Amino acid sequence: MEVVSSEKKAAGSLVLLSLFSVYILWGSTYLAIRIAIESFPPFFMAGVRFFVTGSVLFLLLKLRGADTPTLPQWKGSAIIGAFLLLVGNGGVVFAEQWVGSGIAALGVATVPLWTVVFGGIVWKRWPNRIEFVGLILGFIGIVLLNFEGDMRAYPLGAAGLLIAAVSWAFGSAWSRELALPKGLMAPAAEMITGGFFLLVLSYFSGESLSGPPSWRSVWALAYLMIFGALIGYSAYTYLINRVRPALATSYAYVNPAIAVTLGIFAAGEKITEAGFVAMLVIITAVMLVLFGQRR
């Protein structure tokens, strides 16, 4: 009994640490992305971030005796890496060339809404009344968000955020259906494949360094690799396979508040009245959807 109790406490501690990681650390990565792409091309920066981090994690796990992923597991990891990292994170770094970090986080906050939509369309898990109200409110918030200055001025950025949120939601939901490696080998394989896809995209889109990157951007990239990818993405992978989806995606209504605050005080960003109202509406909608999933 004591052994079982200890295991439950350890598992509970890991869940809390993982939630802290995706709540706080991921909320800060939007500002770090904005700083990193001051000197690095966006897709190249994201590709290096995930490919290098995933490779380091893979080697550390192999040194500890972890099993090498099978071919079906590599295929599953490549699919998730494409949806979450190539399109999901790639859409965010693309958008942040024009859109403020706080607004970018707010666009990604719609992930739980899209997850419910895909649950009904693809897996026939139709939303209950509370989720349905949250969906309606959430899409009203998305409409309001498009009246925010950055979104109106740069429609490509708005489109990038929309595609990123949809892709991340679909990939997260599908991850439960695919053959994936066990434990931390899953995020390692997903980061390796997703990072490789991003580097290929960088090459074929003609990205190149305009000059030596600034130390400010280098440190931001290092922060993204350690805290955003190694710790944050591994924590998210742990949560999505250990707790209910409502809890795993609950970071969505915490990240925007952190990202907006950091953007205003650390980067001098501004949020208009339309953006602020949209933030309140979207966060309320996400909370309703997550509460509905819990019920």
C-alpha cells in the first residue's frame, strides 16, 4: 500500500510540475520567439530549436538504455511532428513577424475550441450544452480578435495563427490514436521529425541569415530550446497521455495573460480595446469548454 501511495504522489507531483511548465514557461515563449526572429529567419529558428533539442534528448535517453522507436512509432511521431511543430509552431513563428507576442498567444488560445470541433466531426464526440455555448462564444471572440490592429494590418499573420491553432488541435487529438514511442522518447522523436520538416521548409522558402545573429536572439533561442522545447514540450506530451484533455489543454487560458503582460512590460507592445475584449471573450469561452469537458 505504501508503494502504491508513493507512486501516486510521484505521479501527482509530475502532473503539477508539467502543468507549471506549460502554464508559465509556454506563456513566456511567445516573447522569446519574437526576440529570436529579430536575427534568425522564423522557420530556420524553429527548425534548429526542435531538431537540436530532440536530438539531444534522444541521445540522452539512448545512453540511459531507452528503446529506439520502431518504424510505426517513427511514422506516428512524424505525423504529430508535422501537425504540432511544422504547421502549429511554424504558423506562430511566421505570424510573429508582424503580430505581437500577446496577440499570437491569444490566437493559439483557441486550440481547445478547435479540439471540440474535431471531436464532433472526426470522432463523433459531439459537444454538450456547456461546450456548445463555449464554442459560440469562442468564435465570437475570434471575430473580435480580427478587429485588433495587428490582425487587421497583417492578414497573413492572422491566417498563420488560425492555421496554427487548427493544426495543433487536430494533432493533439489524433496523437491518442497513433502508435508513438513510450515516455520521453515520444517528444524526442516528434521534435526530431518536426524540426527536420521545418528546416526543409526553411530551405525551400529561401530563408537565409542576413548577418551574424545578435546575442539577444541567441539567448532567446537557447531559452526556447531548454524551457520551451526540452521542458515545456516534454511536459505537454506527458500531460496529453496521462490526464484528461480538458486539463492538458488548460494552459490555453493562462498563456495569453502571461504573454500579453510580458509583451507590454518587456517589449513595449500594445493591445487595443478590441484585442482586450477579444481576450476576455476567448478566455471565458475556453474555460466554458474545459468545464464542459470535465463534466
